[in-house]
Amino acid sequence: MTNWRTHVAKSSGLNTRRALARATAAALTAALVATGTSAAVAADGPGGTVSRQSVDLKASGTSKFASSALPGDAPINPLSGVDGKGVMYDYWPSGKGGLDPREWSGDGWGSVRTMTQVDQDADGSADGIWYVSAGGQLYYQSWGGDPTLVGNGWKIYNQVFSAASLGGGTADDLLARDTSGVLWLYLGYGNGKLTQRYKVGSGWNTYTHITGKGDLTGDGKADIVAKDTAGVLWLYKGTGNYKAPFAPRTRIGSGWNTYNNLVSVGDIDIDGITDLIARDKTGALWLYKGTGNAAAPFKSRVKIGTSGWNTYRLLF
């Protein structure tokens, strides 16, 4: 059986990581003209540059990740952050249960509303990002590609993120919560484009944070977690059915109001199971390693970052 390290290196080129193309207004205008989209949208372009730095997950050998994780397990991505100055940084898994030192990944992103990583071909690593501009336009940009406009009118959403594939397809899908508390699912085509939206349910404004990036329960389907205003964390098991993507919620813990951000980018400790990252109010970063058990999906927390993480306006 192919080791996950060899698979990732071949499929996503992590030894010579593909750079995300510079998102200039000129490139965006050209793309919009080519597609016949109104040039007025170009004035609200992505607003910055981004370049994912070269990284070698194999670390010149096989010692960095002593793991049995294999292709098809939880996705492996860096934790990315945009600070108050609009500068983006990547933190790759260290192979020791934490994160490597940050790498510069772009600047000029101060006005972007939300960003999320997306895997388009199910190779276990993101191929690009979806993001919502200040004007409410949704864009997709692949590593090494130009930004493309996906749709307008995304200001109606106050949370937008990809929780991997929820509808049973190959490509990752996108979840969006509108200001009235309705959660919507957009299925991905694998090229950055999306289907029409499907209503997941109402009442989701009770949650301050919703996140997920892969399977938490060991059944092969992507799940999400949500923290409510009382600090209770809830698990929504994925069904694989886009018409009803989640089973009824189950309570998995309380006291989570100590955190001001929750995010999942996949597998941090490289054991094949999706993990959860939480930032507390002092700016410290905590890792909750996934267990694959629906009854208790996370192990006890481990501190992976000292104070200072509150510098990031966005974590994704």
C-alpha cells in the first residue's frame, strides 16, 4: 500500500509547492472580460498577493512523519492566518503534533471577509481557496492560477467555509450561513464553481463558530462541530446526502466560551484523523486531536501555540 507521504508528494507537488498566483486587479479584469462579467466587479478584486511557500513534507527523508496515515484519510493542510495588516502566513504540521514556524504567504488581504481552503480532486491536500471580498463577491483561486469570480451577493452570509465533501462527490463543498440563521450547502464541481444552494436548516444563529474539515466519527463522511452562545460544543455527523447532510446534533462538551476562534484544516498530528484547533482569549492556541469516536471525538487539549495568535483576524 502506498504511504501517504509518497502519495501527497506526487499528487500535490508539496516538495515544490505550487504558488498561488498574484491576485492583481489587471489579472482579475482580464478574467472578467473573458467571461463577459461586468468590469465593475473588478474594482472589488481580492485586494492582495499571496504565494504559498515551498515546503517539503518529507523533510529530506522519512523521519519527519512517523505515521500510519494513508491517502484517503484526513486532509493535510497548513493552518493559515491573515493578520490585522492583511499579511497572510502558513503554519504547516510539524510531524510532532504541532506546527512549524510560520511562512509568509502574501499580503494586501486586509479587506477580505472570509477565506477557506478547498480540495478539488480528493488527493488530501487543498488545491486553492474560496474567499469573499469586501464587496460580497465569492472568488476561487487555484495554486498557480488566476482568480475567477464564482458569484455575487455573498454579503448576506456571515460564515462561509468548506468542511470537505458533504454531498458524496469528489470535490469539496461550501457551507454558508446567512444573517437570518439559515445554513446553506453549495456543492463543488471540482473547478471552483458551485451548484445552486440547498437549504440545510434554520436556527444556526445560535452558534458563534461552525467548522470542520473531514471525518470526526470514523464512518468516512465529513462532519462539523458548532459552538453555541452558551459555550456548548455540538457535533453534527455527516450523512453523505446533500439533501440532508447532517444527522441530529449531539452534545460533546461545555466551557468552550474560553475560545474566541475554532478552526479545522484537517489532520495536524498526522494520524489520519481530523483534528480541531482552538484559540483562547489570551491568544494561545490549543489542539484537540481527533479520536474517530463519535461519542468522544476529541482527546484532551494540547497547547501548540503561546500567546500572540490574536494577531490574526482570519484563521483558515
